[in-house]
Amino acid sequence: MFNKFKSAPNNATTETEEAAGPVAPEEIVLVKEEEPAVPVAPATTTPNVTPSATQQRGNGMMGMLQANVSKPSILSEGFYFKGELSAKGTIHVEGSLNGQVQVDELTIGSRGQVDGIVNCKIFHIKGRFSGTATCEELTVTSSATVDGHVVYKTLSVQKGASIKGELLLAK
Amino acid sequence: MNPTTKQNSVFIGEGVSFKGSINAPDEAVIEGQFDGDLTVSNLLIGQTGRVTGTIKADRVDVKGELNKDISSRQLLIVRSTGKVNGTLEYGEIEIERGGQVRGNMSQL
């Protein structure tokens, strides 16, 4: 099943691959591990697997991501997650996330919503965020709505953003 | 840009320290030290400007320091050298990368 992931994100997330140079050798390692388990089955079930697979990626990739942190995890639109999330690497939230998040880079898409406590290095908010966040680099774009308490080191807010609450500079 | 010749404007130069209340219907450019209340339409705080007090404006452009309560009815821009401390009220906000904002914010 994971063979399909290797080809799909290659088209979708080319920017992360360009940024992370040594992706190729690690990729090969992972494919080898999965091959004996799932030979060719996914080829026939691709159209059905993809929509739910992207949702599962949030959970399924987590175990794999501990070894390889090059690909982002995506919580697609319509995916609702409640609980604690802890990962290395990048998480894109296009759905809804409620709870605690600890990650290197968190991007809330324009339709995404995150409620809760966030702890990350790079935080891009393009959608809705409410709660408490602690980050190093904070970017809020014009379509964003922020409600809560954010601690940051570097800040950038685009015109049109709506921010309510408290912003604190951490020294 | 020479607002000293414009009507309804006030210009506080670098090195100048002012304490009091200013009510300028048009523009205020502050490059020195200002302590007090400020009610203007357009407020421009230069890189060397330090403003402390209650500010009510339509547009605020901060390149220097701005402290205490700020209410900008339309746009509040904090440039990369800007530092804002206090309670902010804004219609629209834009913060350039590197700008520092500390305090409570709410959108009008």
C-alpha cells in the first residue's frame, strides 16, 4: 500500500523534496521494507484507496516518520482529529484538529482549523486557529483567523488577517 | 515628504522630546520621543520614533517603537524594524517579517 504513497507525494509535494536533498536513498530503504508485505495489490484498488488513504496517512505515516522526516503528513479536508499529536517533520491541516500538537512545522490550510495547544518551530496559519501556540517562526496570511495566545520569535502577518487575543515575543 | 508644510499636520523630529496631547486632523510624523495622547488620521512613526501613550488613528505605520494603547480604525502596519507593546485595536493589520508585537490584539 505504501508503494502508492511514494509516487503520489512525488507529484504533490515536490517542494519538500527539493528542500530535503537526501530523500532518495531513504526512500529506497522504506520501499524495500514494505515490499515483502504488500506486493502488487494496491495497483487495482488505487481509486478507492486514495481518499481514505490520505486520511490514514496522518496516523499510518507517524510510525514511519520517526525514521524518515522528509514527507509532510496531511490531514485532508473532512478529516477530524481529536487528541494528542506528536511528530517530527511537517503537518498540513486541511481538516479539523482538536487537541495538543507537537511538531516541527505546522501549516493550517485555508480550510483548516486547529483548536488547542500547539508547540512547533514553524507555524503557518492560513486558516483558523484558536487556542495557545508556542512557536519560533509565525506566519499569518490574509485568509487566517487567529483567536488566542501565541508566543513567537519571528512574526509576519499579512494584510487582511484577523487576530484576536495576545501575541507575545519570546526572547 | 515634508509634512511641516502640510496643513493639519505635525512633525516631531529626531531628538525632539514632546509630552502632552496632540490632536492633528491629518498627519503626524514622529521621529523623536512622544509621551501622551495622540489623535490623528495618519500616524507615521519613523525608525527613531518612540511613542508612549494612547493613540487613536485611522492609519498607523510603525517603523520605530509604539507603546501602550493603540486604536487604528483602518490599517495598522508594523514594519520590520517596528516594535509595538500594548493593547492593539485595528481594522486591518499587517506585520512585516521581523516586526515585534507584544500584547492583546482585537479586530474592530
